Amino acid sequence: MKFEKSNKSKKIAQKLGYLFSYLIFTTILFIILKLLNKLPDSWTYIDIAIITILIVILGNILKKILK
């Protein structure tokens, strides 16, 4: 008897992995920029998250264009 993951569970796992990777990248970027004093005092984690989400969206647009 074979046990295979359904496509739905694979898609959910991919999206969760993508979200987890995004959060780790954003957190590391924020910490590095904060430690190097490269952020204005008024900037928060949310500002960095917005910048990284814009980079992700741009990357996805370019990926679709180049297909």
C-alpha cells in the first residue's frame, strides 16, 4: 500500500515553508541593519517587512514575465 501526500497538502506545506523562510530572512535583515546602525530611528520591523514583500512581488512578476 502506497501512502502519498495529496497535492493539497503539498501546496500548503510549500506555502508554509515560503512564509517561514520569508519571516526568517526579514528578521535577519532587520537585525543586521539595526546592528550596523543603517536604519533610521523611526523604522520598525514592519517597514523592513514591507520592503522585502515588495522585493518578493517584483521577483514573482519578473518570473512570470520571463516564462
